[in-house]
Amino acid sequence: MQIYTVGGAVRDKLLGRPHKDKDWVVVGATPEEMIALGYTPVGKDFPVFLHPDTKEEYALARTERKVSAGYKGFNVYAAPEVTLEEDLRRRDLTINAIA
């Protein structure tokens, strides 16, 4: 099991900005392993868990494939063999200003 910080917290760290919350992705784990470690499952559409102490959200690495219109039109695949790189490919990249 490997745990990585992803998202805005990484951006803020690179820019030297403070960040209030972190997003975490867990590679190489199953829902059963997360529960055995004391994490609480909270995700309905994909496997997300609350940390037993910090209550921050930890999502299992996953891939998504768009299958229909709308926000919920995805096939989600989460398994220990999903790599960090595969999980990162599904994430959006937003850059508000480049000079």
C-alpha cells in the first residue's frame, strides 16, 4: 500500500502557499484492507474512506470510463493493481493563468 497527496495541496506546496485540506490517493489496497486499518467507508459511487484520526478523505486509486451523459455516467474500476499514473490520468488539470 502506498499513499500519495494529490490535487490542490500539491499545487499549493509547489507555489509555497498554505493549504487547508489534502486529497489522498491509496495505491495497492482493497476496501477490506482499508476497513481493517480503521478507515470508515463513505463513498457511494467509488471507494472513499475517512482516516480514523484526521477524518481526511482517502480514495482508492481508480480508473473511470464515460458511458453516458451527466455527472454519474461513468464506469469506475478500483483495484490494487490500478497504478498512480492511471489514477492521475482521470483527473482534470485546471490552470487559471499562465504568463
